[in-house]
Amino acid sequence: MDNSEKQILDCLKIDSAEKLFSDIPQDLRISLKGIKNGISEMELLSEASLRASKNSRGMISFLGNGIYDRFVPASVDYVIGRSEFLTAYTPYQPEMSQGMLQSLFEYQSLICDLTEMDITNSSMYDGSTALGEAMRMAYRINGKKKVLVPENILLNHLSVLRNYASGIYPEFEFYKMDNETGEISIEDLESRIDDDCCCVIIYNPNCYGIVESKINEIVSLKKSALLLYYYDPVSLGLLKSPGELGVDIAIAEGQGIGINQNFGGPTLGLFSFMKEYARKSPGRIIGRTTDKSGKTAYVMTLQTREQHIRRDKATSNICTNQALMSIASSVYLSIVGSKGLKRIASNNFANAKYLQKKLSNAEGIDPCFFKGTYFSDVVVGLKKEVDVEEELLIKNILGGKKASSVLNAIPEKDTVPHFFTVTEKRTHDEIDFLSGTLEVMK
């Protein structure tokens, strides 16, 4: 240890650099054994490149459940890579950041057009934290405790919800899904909604990947409870919008509209709501006004975190936002347009149907584990005893995640349910290859 390092450690009142990482659980740490101390930058970069080369390349991805391998036009990365947007920090001061503020205002407008909701904030970290914030917002609006959650909710979403429940202590209650269709059991949901219900969380497409065919009837059940509607933005190319359905708060993962997977992030949380709830919303809202000269000006109209207002008035502790990712989604939506989004959504439905058709005659495979209509994520029942994911990796295919590793609940049937996800990028040849691989797997 040299003198400069010792001085830093003494100042921090710790005896080793390792203690800087003490808050990170051991099981989440990555071991970097074999790298010598005191090597040069050039040597370090060479070693890093060698290790990075072990990441899989040229594989066909049938993974999904929230993060999708969708096509991102090259112009999206070009625009967000421009120096006007690619800054070291989120710009706040309106006198310095008119261009960025205008761009975020346009983002809000585009998501409002997409969802047909009154207001969209700018913005949330990702879909799961947007869901957690929506639950807390519902509690601020009506003060009730019971939160109705689908029994098959994604495990990572449930974990985030429970973390966001800290301090408000909601009562989570699971409503059932129909084991045959894979859709919401309307009878069970209706029996659980009462005057003590704070909010109902609805996914469409749901966590099985199935489109709710009776969504109008489901929405009408909410009574005095608030409806939190988790949607796939690409699906709105064909499905009814949250605004048209009359939901209270609409949230989504925005990664599928212009953001590459990037080994897991960053992503984007879409968060829209009815205008009467604006003062209860988290995050920030960009507004358009005029300056003293009568020229158009853009400002942060609503700023709800504790940095901007008294702590007891803050509606969220969100410390930043996904401004650059918001711009990416704006560019994407501007490029594809409403007709393009409709085409992309149609391709997703068609590819899901094609996958089921290809597997329909395969022995030991049930492509209709549920009878509902799939959008991107497809549940396929397999009788295989082997580790499907590992076997597919040998053929350079990513996919085949066990549904039980992703979802909070899954019905027991004769076959073991696995997820295979198709997007507009998957070709018939690729789906044929997957089908053939599954058929010969033993």
C-alpha cells in the first residue's frame, strides 16, 4: 500500500479498500482473480477484452419476460449519441437546458399519445420501480391498504413491490388466474374487490404473455379502487390503450421501444396517470410556458423529490431519471410511427402463433399450455427431463427459462412450463431451428 492509498483509507476511517464494498452482498460480487496488482492501463484493457470475449456472440435469443430483443433503428443511437444529449449529468436549469427540456416535453407528449393518458412524467428508472411508485401513489390518493396482485406476478416485480411497501405496510392479496386460458379469473378478482381495496394491479399482456380477452369487463370491476395497468408499449400498436380503457395509472417497461438490451440496462420506466392525480405523482413533469419576452420556454413544472421541496412534501425519493433513455424512446416512436408500431405488434402476434404451430405435432411438447392468445412471451409445456436452457445453449440458442424461476405461481400440469419469447426480429427459419432442436432433445 503506497502513502496516497493509506491517506485515503485513513481519511475514510477504514483499513482496507475492500471495506468500500461491504454493502454489496458476497453472492453478487464478481471474482476478478488472476489480475496482477500494479499493471498498466494497456495491460488491464487487454485482459478485460480477453475476458469480455467469453460473452456469447451470434446467438439467437428467445429470452424475454420484460427485456426484449427488439429491433432498434441505427438512427436512435445516432441521435442520443449527439453531444446535445449525451451529457455527464441530467440538465435541470431551464436557462441552460432548453433543448433537453423541450425534448423531454416531446417525450411526455408522445407517451401520452401512445397511452391516451392525461399526463406522463419524465421519467422512472424501469418498469418494476414504476410499478412500486404507482402503488405508493395509489396509497397517497386514497390511504387504503389492500393491494390486489395477480398470483402469477413476475418474481422480480413482486420483490420490488415489497421493498417499496416499506413504511406504508400494504396488505398484498393475490387474485387467481384461470388455469386453462391463462387469463385473469374474473370471478375470483371480483370477489376480492371491496371498499378497503387501495388498488388493483393488472398486466396486459399478463405475466404468462397472454392478452386479456375480457379486459373491458375486468376494468369495470375496480369500484372505488384505483387501477394500476402494466402494459407492453409495443402491444399498443394493436391493443386498446390504457386511456381508452379508463385506467387510473399506466406503467410499463420502455426498453422495447428504442433501447438496446445492453446486458441488462439502463432501461426506462413509463409512468402515466389521470390529471386529477398530478399532485400525488412521483418524479418530475416538464411544462411549456412563455418567458417575459413572449417566447416559448420549457421548465420543470412539477418537481416532487426532497431535493426540490420540503422532505415531508416529497412524493418520491427518486434521485434522478432516465432522460437519455426517454429521448431514445421518443426517437424510436417518431421513426416507426403509428403504422410501423402496428406492423411490429402484428409481427409479434404472428410469430407467437407460428411458434405454437411449429411445435403442435412434436412429441412431448405442449405448445398450448394455456389456451389464450400470446403476444411475445409464450409458455410451452415440455416433458423433457434435461436442463432445457443448457441444452439449447449448445446450439447457440438463448431461451427456455423454466416458468417457475420467473413467476410467483404456475399451475401443475403433465408438462413442465418453459418460456420462449418471439419478437419482430425472430425469423421463421430461427423459429424452425428452435422447434427442430426441441423435438430431438432427449
